[in-house]
Amino acid sequence: MHAESVPRRLLKTALRKAAHTSPNTAAAAVDADVSAAVNRELELICAEFVEYSRSLDAIFATDVAEQLASFIRGSGSRIRPRFLWWAMRACGGSEPHVPGALRIAAALELIQGCALIHDDVMDQSAVRRGRLSFHAQMELRYPAATPPHAPGPSPFAHSAAVLAGDLALCWADDLVAGVDLDPPVRADILRIWRAMRTEMVAGQYLDLHGQATSSRSAVQAIRTVCLKTARYTVERPLALGAALAGADGATTRALTAAGRCAGIAFQLRDDLLGVFGDPEVTGKPSGDDIRSGKATYLLALTHSRARATGATTVIDLLQDYRGSTDLSGPALSSVREALQSTGAPAQVERRIERLVRASERHLAAAHLHGPAAHHLAELLRQIASPPQQAATTAAPADPDGAAR
């Protein structure tokens, strides 16, 4: 019988540590700073996975695993972990639930890292979170592999980033699979996790499809929003928190319905900010959704209203500028005026208000009480608020792109 290989032993050790050796953190201490507690968890987890990667190959560990760990540990609002944590606490979760909650919260950040790295490749974005994106870092590390004057990421950097995103997903899945939970809770967690992964990919594909086909369907835009943002960013993290605490079906349904409404409202708000927002406030360039040809609900609604009123000049203008990567300031101003002329932005605002009210009603139906329920209500309200309002109570919802 052959002795167990060193890499296999190290992997088993890494997974065992990731499953059982988080800090003995009191629930009240995590309450005081959820993001900091998740960051500490990520430090431990990433160190273990990097150690295992180093046992496989030094180049792989340095180029991919260490770079990935640095990306995951970097800046970010930890919005998904916060939704998970406050749902768990509001549903009665206490000290015994802390290790599992922090572990799965960290896994959410790992799968988010996968999504962001892949997103940057698809969008050919050179910057993420104020730093070079993963593929841009690889291009700097291996300049000889980058053809001069080549548009977009080099094939090498592109492929390396895809692999890094895949690795982040592997780490996330390994982490969730290794969490020590009672069998019924474990079954619920795995069911939600599996659904969330597929929904995330489906939403991303619909987003790409909408851009490629210049979709003008408002129904398709909302379906994309629901899958890509509402479920992945809000609803599923809330469901994971409720499952950890053993919440009953009625509470979970009310909680996740509140999250779905707030998540859709968040993306509709993000669509408005993408065209009309002040970059000094939002932290991102204005007009990027127009430049990329993104099939937003705002644009779909504008087309619908323009057709209904016979505003062919608006339709023609959007046809000319949608997907124009070199959209100038004056051209963006023309697009804004065209959107405003149809009344579509105001209608989107009204829909956001209705969704926020619906979210509040669903949350009330969950019959949650206490400080944790208050934190959860504030977090749900915050993500659909304009940045100036959100800043009065908390940090901006997700500067690294909750909606991606």
C-alpha cells in the first residue's frame, strides 16, 4: 500500500483546519464589526489554501494562489456576509452558530471573487477595487506574453484569470462542504448554495446575451436583475443565514421575499446611477452601461415609452450611442436628455419605491425583533437608497460591484 502523498495530506489538513479552527469569536464581538470578523476568517482560510497550493508547485502558488488570496482579502464591503450574519442573528442564531456562519460568509466572498475576476475578463476591465484587475496584474508579471498593442487582455493573462476564478470557486465549494453542521441544516445549506451558484451563472449569461443581442425586453431585464443581483447578493445570503439558525419555513419565505425586492431595487438604483450618477459619489465612471451596451431595465423602459409615443429621435439616438465605447461627454448628455424626455427614469424611481415598500412589508411578516432585526432592516433599506442617503447610516452598499 502506497503512503499518502504530501500534497494530499496537506489538502486534507487545510480542509480540516478550514472546517474547525476559526477563532473562538463571541457572537457579540462579530455583531460589533461583521466585516472585520469575516476578514479574519478569510486570512486564516486563504493561508491554508495557499500553503496547500505551494506544496503542488511554487510557480502556481506565487502566480495564482497568492495573487488570488490577496485579491480576496482586499477591499470590499462584505455585503453578502453581512446579510447572512444579520439574518442568522435575527432568526435566533447565537454562539453555537458563529463558526459555521463565518465559514460560509467567507465562502460567499470567495465565490464573489470568482465572479469579479471572470467579470473583468469579459468586460476587459483593467481596474478593480482601485487596483489592477487580476488579468492586468498577470500582464505586468509576464509582459513578454502580451502582444504589443493588442486590444484587451493577452491570451495568457485571460486564461490565467479564468483559472484563478475557477480556483476561487473551488475554494468556496471546499469550504462549504467542510463546514460542521447538523445533517438537516447541512442539507438546507447545500441546497441553497447549489441553487445560488447556478443562478449566478444564469444571470451573468443573460447579461451577456442582452448585450450581444441589444435586447430591449423589460421582462428579460428584470429576470436578469433577479438572477444576477437580487438572489445572489441579497436573497440567497439571507436564506443561508436563516437556514443556519434553523428558521421555520414561513420566516424564511418572508425574509427571502424581502431580500428579492430589495435586491431588484438595488440593481435598478445602480442602473440609474450608471447613467446619471456623480462619479465622485458613486466611485465609478458615468455612462459605462451605455458604452458597454448593457441591456438595463432603464434602457428597455425608455425604448418602450419612446415607441409608444412615436419618439423616433430617441430610438435613433440610443441606437447610435448604445455600445459606443468612445462615448463622449456631450454624447452622454444627449443620452441623458433623451432618457429624461420619455419619463423612464422617473418611472424607474417609482418602481424602486414600490419595491422598497414591498421589502419592508415582507420583512415585517417575518416577525423578527431585537437589535439584529433592526440591523437587517437598515441594511435592506441602505442598498436601495441613493449613495448620499446610504452614506448617512453606513458605507456604500458595495463599492466592488455587488451587482457586478
